[in-house]
Amino acid sequence: MTDFDAAVVAAVTAHMNDDHADDSLLIVRAFAEPGATRARMTGVDSESGEWTVEIDGRDRTVRIPWIEPVTDRAGLRTAVVDLYKAACVRLGVDTPS
């Protein structure tokens, strides 16, 4: 996971973990581990996001590909939002307006 410099990765993961932890869990449940009870974003690159998830009391790492590849920092926000919206559709959760 090296497509973005460390400062960008730190900013994105901190924002997701501080402000959107529930959204991360929803994404993980929809696309990787339906039984996850916790998800913490640990990395991003042009192809995917990476989360450490808790399942049955144990941590493991999952990578979930973006719907479209990302080429710049601004694209990361779009990629996460698109993945979140797709997760809502997949799990039958209403998305906020």
C-alpha cells in the first residue's frame, strides 16, 4: 500500500476511524466479513482500502477494492463514499441524503 505518501494515508485513515467507524464496519460487513464486530481502516492505495477487523474476538486484515481505481487524494474520498453507498445497497441500509 504505497501509492500515496504517509501523510495522506494517515489523514484518510484517521478521518475514517475518528468520524466514520460505523461506515467502515458497514463496508467490511458488506464486502469482506459479515460477522465483523469492529473495523479500523489501516491503509489505502489506488486499488483498495485496508481494514483490521475483529471477528470472534480475533483480529485479521482485509482488503476491499475500490469500485474504480483512484489516482489522487481527492479520488480517495469519492472511492470511500462510493464503496459505502454500494455497501448500503448490498445490505439494504438506507443511505443519508
